Amino acid sequence: MTDIEKKGSESPGAANPEGAFTLIVEEHQRLVYGVALRLTGNSSAAEDITQETFIAAWRHLKDFRGESSLKTWLLRIAANKARSYWRWKKLRTWFSLSDPANGDEESPALEDLLPDDPRQRPEQAAQAAELERRVQAAISALPPRQREVAVLRAQGLSGAEIAAALGMAEGTVKAHWFEARKKLEVSLREYL
């Protein structure tokens, strides 16, 4: 029985595939959005990638064989969508269809980065926002594969799960994580 069938059997209202898929979206949407936001640094792009991820998952539901976890499968789709985002962004920049000077570049809003209400703790919120900005900048400066590995690792995925999500060998994941950690430690030295 796949994760999707299990989800459908856990809830009486979700006996149909659409109901089961709704539960899957509700359970994984925040994780997929968080990964997309970290990979792109753009809340609007992250929203689009999240939506595209679940649309693609729905379309290819019949192809999910349960060889990896549902979470890993969804994150692999999200990582591929983020790669497409970067390819299109480079292409648009190459052809000068977007102009960063005109405000095309969007940075994540504070409410997207902080889990709690900043009005309750303004000092901590300011410190957390600065740290989050520094971390996001350090992650954004990483090469694409290292960035993907670092973001997925920050989401608590194991090396095997990351390898499955990104379609690479576990040893390659370890190598990318090793290099990413070295670079992040240098970038964030004052916070460690």
C-alpha cells in the first residue's frame, strides 16, 4: 500500500483519490513552500513552484511507485521546478526581458521567514530577521547543487532522502554537503 492509499484509508472523508491528495497537500505544502523559498529566495516564485509541484504530483500520481517516501518524491518535483525557475530566470536575463533595477527581484517578506508574530518580541524578531537574511544570502551564494543539498538538509532530510529527492548518489550528496558546510561556516562565522 502506497503512502497515498494509506492517507486515503486513514480518514473516512478521504476514501477517494482527491480527498487523499487534499490531505497530502495539507500535510506537505508548508515543507514544499519552505524548500522552494530557500532555493529561489523569492516568495512569489516559491508560491508558484509549490503550486506547480502539487499539480505535477497530481498529474503523475499513477507514476508514484512508493520506492521513496511521498515527502521525498514531492521534494524531488519541487527541486526540479526550482531548477526550471533558475533556467528561465537566466534566459530572461540573457534576453533582457527582466530588469533587476526595476524591482523584478523580490526578497522574502519578514512574515515568510519568521515562524511567530514579530510584534510579540521585536528585539528577537529583529535579530532573527537579520540572521535569516544572512543565512539566506549565504545559501543563495552557494552553487546550485550545494544550495539544493543545504536546503534539503536544513529541512531535516537524511543523506539518503536527499539523494532520492535530487536523483544523485548518496556519496555525491555528502560531497556537496561537505563543501556547502565549509562555505556556510566561512560566511556565517560571526554567528557560530
